[in-house]
Amino acid sequence: MNRIEDKILGIEQYIIELGGILPDSLKKYESNIEKKAACERYFEKIIESAVDLAFLLIKSRNLTLPEDDIDAFSVLQKSKIITEKTANKLKDAKRIRNIIIHQYSRIDDAIVFKSIKEELKKDIKDYIKEVNKWLK
């Protein structure tokens, strides 16, 4: 199995593991510090793996090197590997990840929870689907 396939499998496993610990409400998320921290950590791992996957694809196809991690999704979009919508969703997720990691400002639990609960799984599945379609 190649590194791209390994990375995809790792991302899918993280999504499953996150689903197993994610509280079903914002109130439960905010009140359980351990679960909140674990969910944020899985969010970080998933987004970092998505970035790693982007760089693996860029390297494997000798595409233009991105200026930074967020730009990696633009490179994939310009190369027609992923759609503009998916690229924008992943860029937004990367920005949220940066806020969580660096705590640029007070973290808004409602935004993070909504992103994890309602958007992350779908956006990552779309990303993997588009990458797999392009790989074939």
C-alpha cells in the first residue's frame, strides 16, 4: 500500500474514533473537559493528516509547491484534484485548527463543536472521495 492510501486510511480511522467520543450536544461538550480536549485533538489530527495528504499528492504529481499549508488545498483545486468548495471548506477547517492550537483568541466552543459535529466528517469524506476519484 502506498503512502497516499495509508494517509487516507489513517484519516478515515480518526473520523471513526472521533465519532466514538463526540458528545451529542454542545452542553455536554462544554461540560466535559476531557472529551472536549480529546475532540479538539482529533480535529487537529484529522486536519493535519488532510494537509499531509495534500502535500503527498502535490509531490507525487510534481505540482506547484504551495506557499503554506492552507495554500496546499488551493494547489489541489487549481489542479482539478478537488473542487473549489472542498478546498474552501478545508481551508476554513485549517484556520479553526490554528485557532485551537495557537489560541489566537478565546476559542468559541460553539463554533468548534458545530464544525466537528456538522461539517468535519462530511468535508473530509468529500475530500477523500474527490482524491480517490482523481487517483483512478
